[in-house]
Amino acid sequence: MSIRRNTLYNLLGRIAPLAVSLVTVPIYLHAIGEARYGVLAIIWLFTGYFGVFEMGLSRASAYHLARQHDEAPAVRSTTFWTALWMNLGFGLLGAVVLYAIAQAVFTHFFHMPQSMRSSVLASMPWIAAALPLSTLGGVLAGALEARERFAYMNLIGVFNTAVTQIGPLLVALFISPELTWLIPAVVIARASGLLLQFVGVWRFLPIVPSTLFDRARARALFTYGGWISITNIVGPVLVTFDRILIGGLLSVQAVTYYTVPYNLVSRVSILPSALSASLFPRFSRIESGEGKNLAERGLHLLVAVMTPITITGIALLPLFLTYWISPAFSRHGSMVGMILLAGFWVNGLAYIPYGLLQGQGRPDITARLHLLELPFFLLLLWGGIHWLGLVGAAMAWSMRVAADALLLFYFARLPLKLSHALPALAMMGGAAVVAPHHMNSVQSILAVLLVAFSILWALWIAPDLRQVLLRSSQGLRRLSSSQCRRHP
């Protein structure tokens, strides 16, 4: 199957939820208020951390099923069922632990109004129930990824995202904005996509009569997944603890000022995430030398595409937040978003060596790196929030992902050309300086010129990108000509 086509499916599957969020987030903020939105963000970050009970089996099942690409369907079915039952068991165990711990955490740690605290505590059974649903969904998604059924997987993902965004919003608008209604609505909406995922696995794996649990297969899955589970333990802290600590040291309103731009700018990762997901099954099947060559081509193209997108985002973010939400919100969140965008650029490039290492059977390297980074990041994050507030949190997060990327490139033996990286970083700094807050200004003109220059620079460094655009334009011209001949 075509990597380009799979990447396009993954891109569309990630862009569609963004379109839904652009519509629903302002309505959510208006309907439930910034404080409730911040509490919901903290809840799902907290439950996301307990995804560690998935024990890395989603990635492990994707890896092993990809390597079993040419095996008999019964072999793949046994691997799938073994992973599914293991993940269900770990998910149920995690739900019990989450329920026991979360009450104390939400009672004593987070600063929130007492009425909201009571609503969260009353909704604990629903919050715990979200965990086994998430672990089951991970194995189902891993099986579809291994079979490179990205079109179906992303179609279901778009459906599930739309339901989880729109369903609770309708509850807030027409029933109640209280968390005791919103939290169950989110959990029920998330459960709706599991059945469709299972139907896809049944068809595309395909599931046939086979052994439902195999001990040898379980050991192989757990050996690979054990290192992934370390990443799953440390990863959520590295990725999400900024918002947890902001909620503890500042306020839940501050979490909203950080989370909204974070969620918005994190969408620049859809391209590297889409490309990495398409490459992972190939990395798992091919030899290391061929995998490195494939990774280098993907990385070169990624630098060229990611840089203009990031520069455009930095230049337009203050203006966008002003008109999307409010000028006051833009003053709180625009600088945070611009710093995070630079971090997401670096982090996006790191998807390639990260996927290569795990696809070549070395998840231990990524796990050890995350363990090494954790204490330094927590110290840097605490100091950043203490002295610089939200901006300090964004700086700490971006510095951490930059260090992580450099280490991943080193261990994967992938070159990152400074002749490309340094001009890109310089243009990002220029975009932050000229980013306009008003449409009619000199800064707006400078921002447009800088974005145009970044696009020309990307086309200059990436001949492959020029060829893709040229072929696309030729195809559009042929299509237009054929339509003209049909309809003179």
C-alpha cells in the first residue's frame, strides 16, 4: 500500500477533528465557563496518565501484527485476542486503582470551587469506566494500523471525535452544564466508536477461529510492551504535567489559558504523526538499512513542510485568538502558543527517529531517554511556572522536547542538517517578533512577507516537494481540461 496515500488518510483523520474543535471550543467556553472547561481538561489529563495500565500492548500488538503480515490469519487472530484480553484485564485493574486514588487527588490537590469538586467526586465511577474502554480501543487501533487500514481507522476516528465533541456540547446546551452531566456524556460518546473499530478488525485482520489466549504470544507482547509501558508511565508526565502543575500552583482558569492554545497549536503535529503512523508498519517489516533510508527521505520532506506551517501559525496566532475568542484571551494565551509552536516543530521532526527505533525493535532506547529526562523536566517546569507563570511552563515544555529530539536523532543515527534547522529557527523567531494583533498594521505586511519567504525556502531545499506539487498541478490541469471537453 502507498505510504503517500496512507499519510493522506492520516492527515484527513487528524484535520477533521480540528475543524470540529474550532467550532465547538468557543461554544463550550460560553456554555460551561472557563473554570468548568479547565476542570474537564484536568480530568482527561489525569485519566490519560492512568493509560499506563495499557502496558504498551497497543504498540506491541501493532508491531507484532505488522511482522506477521504474511502469516496465516489464524496466527494474527491469536496475537490479537491475546493482546485484547490482556489489555482488558489491565484496564479493569487500572480503573480500580484510578477510582481509589482520584478522590484524594481531586479533594486536596487542585484549586477549584467546592461545587465543582463535589461534581467531580460524584462522577468518579464514570471517570474510572473510561479507562478500560481506552485500553480496548488501543489494541483495536493497533490491529488496524498493522494491516495498514488507515482509511477505515481514520473514518472511525473522525466519527468518534465528532460524537465526543458534539454530544456533550448538546448536553451542556439543552440539559445542564454541570459536570455530573458532562462527564458521563463524554464517556458514553467515547464508547460508541469501539464497536465500529471491532467490525473493522474482524474484516481486515481478519478474525478467524483460533486460540483465544497463547502464553508464548503473551510473553512476546509483554516483552516489547514492557518498554513501551515505561514510556507510557513517564510520557504522560512529560507531555501533560505542565497543565497539572499549573492547576496546582496557579488556578483552573490558568489551565484554560494554557490548554486552549496548547490544543490549538498541537495540531501542527498532525503531519509528522500521520507520516510516522504510515511508516511504522514498514519500519517493523524491513531491514535497518532500508528503514534508515526511508526515514531520511521522510525527515527531509517533513522539515520542508513543517517549517512554513509553523511560521504561519506563530505569525497568525495572536490575531486568530483575538477574533476566535477575545482580545483578553489572546493577551493571556498568544505568547504561550507561540513558544509551544516552536517546541512542536522540533517534536514533530522527532517522530521519525522515534518511530524508527520502535519499529526496529528498540523501544528500550526511547523508554530510557524518557526516564533520563523526567527529573530535569520537572525541576525546569516548577521553576518556570514559579518565576514566569504560563510562559515559563511553555518554555520548559519546548526545551524538554528539543533535548529529547536531539537524543533521538543521535541514537537513531539520523542526520538533522543545521543548514536547514538554523534558518528555520531564525524565521520562527522573526515570526514571533512581527506577529500582528490587528489586521491593518505594518506587522501584518511583514508577517505575510515572512510566510511567503518560508514557503519559497521550503521549495528550494526540497526538490521532492516541488515534484509533488508539480504532479498535483498537472493532475488538476488534466482534470480541468477533461471537464471542459465534456461540457463545452
